[in-house]
Amino acid sequence: MKSPYRNVGKAPKSCDQEWETQYDCGCMAWKRSLLLIGLWAMSTQAVCVNGHPSVTSEYRHSKIVVIASVVEEKPVAAMPDGYFLEGKMYELNVEKAFRGKPGPTLKLFDENTSGRFEMSVGTKYLLFVYEEHGRLRVDNCGNSAEFSKSSAIIKQVEKLAHTVSLQ
């Protein structure tokens, strides 16, 4: 009879099925983990196919740039033409507009994809807003963020807004 302790302290030479079964070294678990990490890394990069725009670039390409607070969130069905999947419609109270003329409230659509920019009711945000297929949206790869984490970006936006208004 073979001793169950003959390989204690020794690393396996390969992840063969006998070793996996007999000593539960976790080799297959490691392989699965590496595969999942690789797939996750590819998926996170796939979301931002155009990279992360500078504040200046995003400001110039945005229809609206505001500080606003989320007051309501509603589920929205997919569009009949298939352009957008289901998602959420956020209603926001605009506190300050740097670019565009949004009015006192704003409705933003957030599609339920890996590229979504999820927001929370009651939270204030700095938002760079663009229009796509008739809906106002925010790019999750851009500079939009919670207001409390945006002080440096807000300073840049204030300079850009001042420069634009002087021209």
C-alpha cells in the first residue's frame, strides 16, 4: 500500500488528472481563474474602445455639461427598432450648467450594458452629456463622475466654460 504522505511538501510536476484527484492541488481551479481574469480584462477594455477623452475634448464634444442631482430612476424597455436595449431613465435636477441650455430638469438614458453609467437617486454628479438616437446619455469612459470626486475636473470645466463664454 502506498503511503498517502509520500508527496507531502512536493509541488506537482504537472496538473494531471491523477494529481488533481488524489491531492486536490487546485491546478484546474488555477486554469479557470486565469481564464476568467483574462476574459474580464478583455471585456473591461472592450467597453472603452475609443479610450478615455481629455476633459477639454469631452467638453467640446458634449451637448450639455452640468452639475445635477438624480431625483428619479425608472426602468425603460428596449426600443422597438432594436437600437437600444432595456435600461434606466434618470430624471435629474440641474444645479449648474456649464455648456448647453438644459432647463431645470434633465432626463438621461442609461442602457443596461457593460458600458452603463449607473447613478443613484439623491446623488449629485458632474455630467458630460451627449445625444444618441434621440436620447441624452453619458459616456462611462469619459469624465462624468460623482460631484464629491470631481473637484479637479470641475476646475477645468469652469475654465473651459469661461473661455467659451468670452469668445
